[in-house]
Amino acid sequence: MIAALDGVDLIVLTGGIGENDGEARAAICGGLSWIGVRLDAGRNWSANNPINDPASLCSVYVLASREDEQIARHTWALFPRTLF
């Protein structure tokens, strides 16, 4: 998709790994160095947005997904109200 879009303006890393694993974020973005993605190591490890280096050709952010909250909502919707 990056080639079809002629690059990207923003990369958002989310979910359990995207939010909590600086090593995985570094590996992912390292594989995108061919399009000019560069991370600031300190900001990446602290997940302090934006985590990209100022020389990066696109911004990189870490976004909390709140997956557990959404799962709880879907689970609650499955139970008949008569049980409570």
C-alpha cells in the first residue's frame, strides 16, 4: 500500500505490542527505513509521542487502543438482561 499511495504521512502503532513493546516498534520502523521512517530511540522506549526522529519523512505515534474496554462492551451486549 505504501508504494501505491506514494508514501505515508503518519504511522500509528497500537494494540498490546504497538503500545508496550519498544523493541517491536523499532523493528517495524527499521523495516520502513526505505521510505524515510526514523525513530528517536529515547522517545520510542518511553512511548512519548511523536516517537519519530525529527529527520523522519513521516510521523510515528503510539496510540492506546483500550481494547479491553471494547471487549467488555461486546461481552456485556451478549448477555440477556434477565440474568442480572
